[in-house]
Amino acid sequence: MVIRSPTAPALGQLTDLLGSTEEIANRWAKTTAEPVTLRVNSTRITREALLQRFAQKGVDARALPVSPAGIVVASPGRVQDLEGYSEGLWQIQDEAAQLVGAFAPIREGLRVLDACAAPGGKTCQLAEHARVVAGDIHRGKLRKLETEASPLGLRERIELLEHDATLPFPSGLKLFDVVLVDAPCSGLGTLRRHPELRYRRKEEDIARLAKLQRSILENCVQILAPGGVLVYAVCSTEPEEGEEQVFAFLRAHPELALEAPAAVDPWIADGCLRTLPGDRGWDGFFAARLRRAR
Ligand SMILES: C[S@@+](CC[C@H](N)C(=O)[O-])C[C@H]1O[C@@H](n2cnc3c(N)ncnc32)[C@H](O)[C@@H]1O
């Protein structure tokens, strides 16, 4: 299917009617009624204290039912104007993505690698609890991660690494206790927010991406310490990228075992975490936690 872009005259007419592109964007941003989901920056404020500040400013916000750090704001308007934005008290993050981040067992002092980190929602979530090496193949996207982390006060806790995760990591890096592979994927669990994927994705993409994911997993397991945990995640509900991928990888790596944490129990089946798009307004995610034998 070909999606036509509007012709120049049509765009001109729209601009005459509505004003400049910037004005249109601002007007849209001010009037948007879409709820927005936040993760509280636990290094700066508690969820209860942030909810109180929202209430004092008349912001319609409530705690999310599943993620302990999550808040939903009913009509945020321009997010830059929302209470706490300039103080870095929160970051926008889907509740299901928050669950995936929380799936990685993080505590201060552990060596943590986020191998496919940009734009950095999960890196920042992890960096609230430990220092993180954040790798990504795209330099520009790592810059975006920096601009996300700085206002949250987390930049100092993150070491950026421009690196292709299919290739051996620099020899100077020591083994990691926790490795997160939030892999490049079809994104088909996020159709709600990216409806264009319906037209962009082709059937053969799934096999190509599954091959790339396997190659990243094979490389990342090399840098995992004995007793360490590899968390694999995709924002897709395709089995080739999710359970089939993980079970094939496990068959080739008897030193790894699936570990199902109890914290997110209702969404665990066969030891893996699955969220469905549309369910509670979430994105569709798949995640699995694999522990390496000592
Ligand atoms: C699903 S996104 C990660 C989202 C991120 N974890 C977050 O929560 O914001 C996948 C990332 O993998 C990166 N990527 C793609 N191929 C890669 C590779 N071969 N090595 C490392 N990163 C790669 C992409 O640039 C993209 O930023």
C-alpha cells in the first residue's frame, strides 16, 4: 500500500487556515486530552509527594494500579508546563515499559549494561538504582538519551557507549551482573501509538529482526558474569521475537535458566512477562529474565 503525502498546495491551504506549522503544533499540544503516563523519578520525590503536588495545582492525576512508580495524568496539556517537569521529577513512560524495566533486578553496586539503550526510558529507570553503561549503535540517539537523563539528574550515573551489540564489546569492559537487551524489533506491540507500522512492516521483517535479536543475545551473553541476569525484551507480541526466540536461545545455552520473578505475577506465563496492547491501555511487551549459572 502506498500512503500519499499531502501535496504542497494542500499544505499551503492548511497553513492559511491554521497558521504556521509551529503554531499548529503548539495549539495541538495545548489542547491534547490524551492521558499521559509518567514514571516518578525516585531519586527526587516519592509518588505520594508528587501526587500531592499535582493535586495542589489542580492536575487530574492518579497512581497507576500496577507499576509502583507510575502515575497517569488525565489531561496534561503541554507536558513542558506540567508540574515538576523543569525539576526532573518524572519521565514519560508507558506502564508496561515500566514493568519491563522493573523486571531487571537492580541494586546499587551491581554492574549494569543496557545494550540497546536509546532513547533511554529504561536506562533512566535503571539509573535511579545503579550506575549503567548505556550502549546503542546510533550516536544521535545516544545524544537524545543524554538530553533525557540530564534534567532528571541521572546523567552522571550513565556511561554512554556507541557500539553495535552484535559485535564483541570493548576488551576494557568487565563482566556485567545485569545486562538488559531491549532489542530492536518490529514494534508491533506499539501500534496504538505508531499506527503507521501497520503499513511499514513487511512479513519478512520479522525473520530479519529475529536474526538480529539472536545475534545481539549471543554477543551479550559473552559479557554476562557468572550468576548474572540477562533480561531480554521486545515491544512486540510476535512469537518469533518473543517466546520462540527465548526458548531457542535457552536450548543453545544450558548455562542459562529462565527465572520468573513474582513481582509482576499476573502477567507471567511460561516464566515470561507478556503485556497485551489495549489491555489497560498498555503497549504489548514481551520480556524474559535469564540467569547464568555460577
Ligand atoms: C527498542 S529500542 C530501545 C528502547 C529503550 N530501551 C528505551 O526504553 O527507551 C532499540 C534500540 O536498539 C538500537 N539498536 C538497533 N540495532 C542495534 C545494534 N546492533 N546494537 C546496539 N543497538 C542497536 C536502536 O538504535 C534503538 O535505540
